[in-house]
Amino acid sequence: MAVTNAYDRDLDKNAANFVALTPLTFLERTASVWPDRVAVIHGPVRRTWGETLVRVRRLAAGLAARGIGKGDTVAMLAANTPELFEGHFAIPLAGAVLNAINTRLDAEAITFILEHGEAKMLIVDREFSKVTKKALEGLKVKIPVFDIDDPTYVGGELIGEGTYEDLLADELHPWTMPGDEWNAIALNYTSGTTGNPKGVVYHHRGAYLNAVSNALGWNLPDGPVYLWTLPMFHCNGWCFPWTMAAAAGTSVCLRHVRVEPILDLIRSENVGYFCGAPIVLNMINNAPAALKEGISQPVKVMTAGAAPPAAVIAGMERMGWEVTHVYGLTEVYGPVIQCVWHDKWNDLSIDDKAKIKARQGVRGPMLEAVMVADPMTLEPCPKDGMTMGEIFMRGNNVMKGYLKNPKATVESFEGGWFHTGDLAVWHADGYVEIKDRSKDIIISGGENISSIEVEDVLYKHPEVMEAAVVARPDEKWGETPCAFVSLKDGATCTEDDIIAFCKAHMAGFKTPRTIVFGPLPKTSTGKIQKFMLRQQAKEL
């Protein structure tokens, strides 16, 4: 018989004292408290939180009327528009799972994602109709398609059986929350070290907690004005659709990440916050001074992706914009480690401040633990700023696992920690600093690129004997793929030929920017020594 004490008797969970955590509750609260506050701005569209809640419930009802229910996947291939924002609430309200697809992928990858995720419906923006038509041709089982017909975009075509607006039912879906906070809320595909991406599954609890973590870690005020420079398909926009609902903020949508509209919207809409890869910061740093005139309000920037060069951070700080460096992965809902600032660093020079801000940092408010440790023994590394180890994490904002991939799930959680695959040192103050990427993932403009996937394409070229791809540092993109290629005897192809071949067989952003011809360095067992190639790429 189990031993109990007074605190275990007659104090059970019930409907009054225990409710499953879900970020959907943020929308309902904000819409009831501030129904007239602007929630979303997109061109001429300005919708309040009250109007957004009604549209979310109408979309959820429309999905339910078409048979979408618990555990069904609804895919969206969309730009940063109100429709994708609403999908973050409406699809889980219907009990379904949102799969926001990377808009930069090629047709083959989109086909794989739709089939692997067993999508029951696809909602697609007109801008991506061409690649989507090709992807749909590859599907073994046809699915219903609905178009986002955004009047601010010129081009593309309508390819679905109806529009997004047609999906909105006349009635409102009941406001029912998930019975279990462990239910899946979103599916995000990440590049792995193999060709096909892995499907990362988020639960309602983790989405709720990481949304709150964003607000706490960034000290968000009531009603922040946030610019969507970060794609909402990236880890569900690092959970910021839900964070904005929690903070009752205003989302300013941005279809294309270009410096002129970014600075125009920051000025005209009094934007105070935005997220993005270092490439976005660098773009703003190098913009003509005239484009920046008239921006007088404080602007806070959250950046992650490839580690931002200290010079890029320093450039933003000289503009008077405050940069917060964060680190995370798709598997942990986006940013969960943050370079938290200490007042004792306030008097440092801008360049010295930037060096500190270039470190990844310490765990965020909702991550239970992080450590740098020996990947074989899980023995923590000394905090000496020199000893290299792998970054490990644990907490409620770690994924459920990889969809239909139990082997990869078990491996990633071995020893009770999530294995990031990123190599780092631990400083005396507990701050983590990444030194290398054990998975050989290249992060270009915030996008993950699998070196093995690029190598697979290179090996398909009829004149390529051997190929290896590594990251080459790049001022604009953070990193770009650099391919080292040895050719077959008698081959005559050029660098331009190789690049053209790659562009014809994969998404443009994955294509190597640099081709280096010559023999590849190998170990005695014939394994290509990528560390030597990485050094060569840095020296180019």
C-alpha cells in the first residue's frame, strides 16, 4: 500500500484547479480584455483582436465542417500574412496540427513533407502557386487545396478549389481547449544530416511556455508593436504568434524581407521589436542613412541563426538599436538560450559589448537546464572557455520527438538530455559559446542547409568524381555552402556549370556559392577530412 501524507489526500486535480496549458488561451483573453486594440496590420488591412478571434473561430468551424479534426495535419505554404497568423490559432482550435512549410523549398521537398506529415489539406499563397503545382503532381493521394488570395501581391495564380475566405464558416467554432496539453499543436520540418528533413512535433504545453519565455526574456511591455521580419514557418515564428497574443501586441506583417519596407514600416507603424537572422541586421547596417531617417523610437532586435559576427551587432548598437542574441533549434521551439545582459557590462565599449553579445548565453526563463558536456559520457565540461563539448538541453520546451522516426527520437533524448549536435565551450559565468557544428549543417540567412543533401546533388553530376560541402563564412548570409569537388579524368566542366547544375536540382538557397576544384584531403581509411576543408573555406 502506498504511503500518503495529508497533502496527498482529498486534494486531487479537477476542472476547477487544473487546466491543460495551451497558447490558445492567450487569444481568448486578449480579445476579451482589448477587443478594439489592433492585432494585425497588413497593407490596408488593420484587424483588431476582437475581429481576429471571430475569424479564428470561423476558420476552425470551416475546417471542422470539412472533416478536419483531432490529430489531422493542415499544411500552410504562406508568406507572413494575417492568414498564417490566424492559422496558428484556428487549426489547433479545430484539434488539428499546423504544418507551416518553408516557402523556400523546392517541389520535391514540399511533396515529401505533405506525404510524410499526412496533410489533410493545404492552404497556399498565390505567390507559391508554381512550386506548389509541381509538388502536388508528385502526391500519391490528392488533398484539398485552398488559396490565400492576397490583394497586396501581384502574380501567381489560384490553384485551389476555393480561397481562404471561402473556408471561413458563418458560424463560430466552440471555444474548446485541448483535453491534454501533450497533444500536438504544430509540425515543423528541419534539415537533418540526411537528405529528407525530420518532422519535429510540438505540444500545446511547450508552445505555451516558450511563448511566455519570449515575453519574459525580452521584457516585452503591454502591447508591443512587432514587425514580422522572421518567417512564421521558422519554428512557428519562434512561437511569436502566440507571444503576441499573450502580450496583446500588434503584428505588422511583411511579405518580403527587404530593407526599404523594413525601415518604412518601423518608421510608419512605430515598430519597437523584430526578430531575424544576422543577415537582416547586416542589411539594415548597410542601408543608406536616408532610409533610416525619422526613426526615433527605441528598437529592440532579437537575432539567431548563424552566430552573428560581433561587427554586425556593433553596427546595430551604434544606431542605438538594442540587440539580444538568442540560440535554439527547431527541436526546442526556437529560442531557449539567451545572452542575458548584466549591468556591469554597461560601461564597456560598443565593440567589447558586441563580443559579449555574440555568445549564445544562458538558459531562458522556461528551459529547465542546459549544459556543455562530453557527448559520449555526458560528463559536464569545465567552465574554462576552452574545453569543447556538445550542448545539451532539457525542459518542457523540448519537442515531443520526430514524427514517425522513433530511432532518431530515442537517439536525440539519450541519457535524459536533448542532444543538439552543436559543439561549444562553457565560460566561467555559465555562458555558452558555439565553436562548431557537429552535424555539418550550414546556416545561410537563417535557413538550415544539409551539407549531405548538397553533396548528393553534386554526386549526380556526370563529371564529378568526389564532393564535400562545408560552410564558408559570409558577411551577408552568415554562411554559404562551399563545395570542394574533384572531377573525373577528361572532365571539362567549370564552376558556372556546377552551380547551374545544382540550381536545376535543388532550392536556390542551397546551391553552393563557391566551387573549389582539386583533390580532397582524406584519412587513411578514405574519409574526407572536413575540418581541413572548413579551414580552407575560411581562408578563401
